[in-house]
Amino acid sequence: MNDTLHALSFPFAIDRGGGRAAETQDYEAYARQLIRQVLLTAPGERINRPDFGAGVRRMVFAPNSPAVASLAQTFVYQALTRWLPTVIKVEAVHVLAREESLLIEVRYLLIQRGEVRTLNEEVAF
């Protein structure tokens, strides 16, 4: 299967060689970027999609506890299944509250390739 992809990279960057918007050409990297974008975007942050995102960063002011980790796990799962159903199939989401951070592990199936991958993200408070 041809994995050549021409999509804007996330976070947005300028390509040093051409002075244009940087692109991602690797499908797996593209999927990881989309997942991070959903995780780190707060609902209400995007103008034309006010309900986009998992809103994990908004938990900065909540006490870090197993209850907050459980709530974050639900938010992450719902957001990923809602916004990325054509790119990934979420198999599992685990969130662990540790000291001043949430450790998020997302296990997903890359739909285009049929391969299972895991993304680990730490959100510090």
C-alpha cells in the first residue's frame, strides 16, 4: 500500500528547504500528530469546531488524583473515537495520575495499515 501522504505537519512549522508549510509524508507520524492534536486541544479552542478536543490540559487546575485520571481516560477515549474514526480504531486508553502529571497511553489500530500502535503522552500540571 502506498503510504505517501501530503498533510500539514503538527505542530505547524515552516520547511527550511522551500519556505513553505512543512508537510508530513509518513502515515504513521501523521496519525500520531492527529492524536496529539485531539489530546491537547480544549473544547472551545477551535472556532469552527467548538466541541473538538479531549481537553486534557484543562485539568491543570483540578487536583491530580485517580478520579481525575479516570475522567481524563473517558474524555480521551470519547474524543478520539469521535474525531479520528477514519484514521484509527481506539483499542484501549489508560491514564495514570503520577505526582504532577497525567501519563496517557493510547493503544490504537492504524486503519490504513492494519497495524496496532501505542502512543504515550505525558501532560504535566
